[in-house]
Amino acid sequence: MQNNLSTSPSPFPFDLTGMHLAPGKGLAVQLYQSLRDRILGGQIDRQVKLPTTRELAQALKVSRTTVVRAYDQLYAEGYISARVGDGTYVSAPASDIPKAPLPAKVVAKPRLSALGQRVATHAKLMPQPGKPRAFRLGVPALDLFPGDVWARLQADFWRRAPENCIGYSDPAGDPQLRAMLAGYLRNARGLVCDPDQIIITAGTQQALFMCAQLLLNPGDLAAMENPGYPRAASALTLTGGKVVGIGVDGEGLIAQELHAHRDIRLTYVTPSHQYPSGVTLSLARRLELLAWAEANQSYILEDDYDGEYRYSGTPLALLASLDRSGRVLYMGTFSKIAFPGLRLGYIVAPPALATTLVNLRMQYDRHSSVPEQAVMAEFIAQGHFQRHVRRMRRASRARRDAMTEVWDRIRPGGIVLPQIDAGLHCTVRLPTVRQQDDMIEKALAAGVEIDALTRFWLQDQLGNGNEGAGLVMGFGGANETEIAASIKTLAKVWR
Ligand SMILES: Cc1ncc(COP(=O)(O)O)c(C=O)c1O
């Protein structure tokens, strides 16, 4: 049923003929929009007295609440005003009211910048929602995060009379958190740095944008591993860089290939666990890369996203700890040890760049959330973080073991897994893209998430063909039972 009003003769000082309020679609909003459009279109004159809410409700056969809500919205936006003891009047300022009736709505085509246009051509990028399933990429053991401890620390923060610390804060980040991180990096990762070199960020993604914006002019060459991290490629290109893919072999990024290009301003690498191939950058390559950066006055963006997860062998020295000439910007994240929804990460910058990065962060969004940073600082200060790192490493090792043992026993699709020494995912190559897509489709239909290796190759550069096909599987997010069950499912659907 529609609430139609035909008024003849109109009991109101304006004509509501043809006002249709469609049921089930928010009557108050429709009434508000209809009255607003009539005021703006000049069909209801300025200074006109409106009917009472009761009168209008009766005429429209809607509840009085509907009319009250519509009037409230018009009041709030200044279209009508109340005169005490008299009633409600149209009060829209004359400048708001066009002389001629409003033209029909035309949705304008967005006029975008070059960057806006590039972003607009991306499909809407949404991460997989819900509890992580096997073999979702990029998520750690979220089920093990000590939410009770976090909640207690949050309550403590709010009890400590925080009015003197919840205003705007240091754009470099919470000083205690930076001091704690400097200690953690020294003890756990062998990286000696001053807290003043640390800038807290909203995760690695913001760190990548900040570093790229700081170091690249439009058209500058930025090198990265190919295959590599698509989000890094986006950050480098969206900030104006021209991305050059550098090959990856069993020792990681083939540093020699950098010499084939003149004037590469920066190189993005994932040395601890190359994303997505899983290779560790050898010491020889690390030294070669550093020598290249020094000789060419280039920078290195070292993304240590899952560096805490090493299951065998000793971790190699971080590029940032080997750097003698201020060429390495180290990026860490809490996404893989705590949880990605936290949006906390950090850059350890060469001293000559730290203040500039802090100033840049100030212009972006001032700083990360004060309470979340303070709670993380306490989480580290009280030893919970270190305990949680150990717990996560143990759990991920157990998940890795389940992955390799059950897989080796069952061999779904006849596929052999590589040895997994680090990280939270593994990659296997396949002979053709067709086989890759077919296997992924069947897995997905059976509820098992697998990524296509072809997704990780830079566009327009080698690797989009069959030679780039494969499967990328994360084992961090699901527990051992779920991993085993998913492997059995794969064996069935890939038979
Ligand atoms: C290569 C790489 N770097 C960094 C990150 C972490 O990004 P963020 O800190 O923005 O969550 C990820 C997450 O999946 C990643 O795969």
C-alpha cells in the first residue's frame, strides 16, 4: 500500500499532491527528502507555516513518529525552525533556494586525478571475511591471541586517568612503545637502533606508502622481487614510481639484475622469507644488495613481515643490521604476531630520514591510536609479547608439521610440497595456468582457500604465462585438525 496524498482543496499552505511514501523503505527518510526537495525547489515558500505533526500524519496516513522524525531532520539541517507558541516555519536561507525548480538528479562522472584513475580501475579489493580457514594466506594463529590480557591492559589504561595523554600525540609514536621495540629488535632480531629511529605506522602498508612517497619522484624506477608482494607494487606505482621486476632464485632476489637498470631509486625486498616463494635471501646476496645500494645511492625497503617465524637454521642478519651507510629502511608489523586488525607496524629508518618520515606521518593522519599504542607498550613491557611470540612460533611449527606430514602421506593431486623452514605459507609450482586455475576452483568449491601464484607476478612482465603457475597456501590461520581435514578434502576433489 502506498500513502498517497491528493489534496483538493489542500488543507495546507502548499500542495502535497503526488507525494508517495513507499512502505518498507524508511517512511521518515522519504518524507524528510520529499519536504526538503519541495523547500529547495521552491514549491513550499519561505516563511510558510507547516502543518502540525498530527495534521500531516493524519493526511498522509502515517504515524506521528514518522512525521516527528522527518521534521527533526529538517530542524537539524536548518530547513525549518520553531516559533515558540506559534508553530513550525520554513526557514531555509534564500541562498540555498534556487530560483528555478531543481533539475532532475544527474550523477556526475567522477573527475579523478591520474592516481585516482589508476585506483578506480582496480576491482574492489576485499579480504576474505570471517574466521580463517585452511589455507588462507597472510593470517597467523588468531585463535591464540590472549584477548583477556589485552582487555585487562586496556582497562588499566583507562583507569590510569588518561586525560593527560588522550589528546594529540607524538607523530613518531608512543615513546614507551618505541623504547620497548628498540629493546625487542636488539634482543630478538639483532638490530641495534635508537628509539628515535623508530616511527610507528598503521602497519606495513602505510609504511610502504610513506617510504615510496618520501623517496620517489614521478617516473622514478623502483625495483622489487618478481614474483612479489602485490600490495608493495601498488604502493610503489600509486606514488608515481615505475616498478621494475627483479628475478628470484633459490638464493632470493637476483641482485645482479639490478645492474641492468640505470638509476633505480629503491629496491623492495622480503629477505627473511621471500613473498611468495618462501626463499631466504642468502648472506652473499644480502651483501651484494647492500653494496649495490651504497654504490648507486639507492635505498632498500626491507619488509620483515614474518621474520619471527623460523623453524630451522639460524636467522640471517637483517639488512638493516648490516647497513653501514644509512641505505636501509626496515619495516616491521604486528599483523603476524598480534593481529592484522590492530593496524600497528613500524619503520626503523636511517637517522638522516627519521625526522622527515615523522613529519610525513603527521601530514597523513597525525599518528596511530594512542590507547592501542599504550596497550601494546605495556603488553611488551610486562613480557606478554615475548611469551606470545614463543606461543605463536610453537603453534605455527605444529601447523607446519601437520601440513607437511599429512600432505606427504596423502599427496593430494600428486603434488610434492617443498621443505618449509620459515614463515606461514608455502608455494608449489605447476606446469600450466590451466591446471592451477582448475585445482583452485575445485578446492574453493570444497571450502579450501588457495591462492594462484600467477597473482603475484608483476603485470606486463615475465611470469604471467605457464612458467608462472602454482599454488600459494597459508598454514598459519587454521589449526592442525582443520589442516589435516582440508588436505584430505583436496585429495578427494583433485583425484
Ligand atoms: C609481504 C607482506 N608484507 C607485509 C604484510 C603486512 O602488512 P600490514 O602490516 O599492512 O598488515 C603482509 C601481510 O600479508 C605481507 O604479506
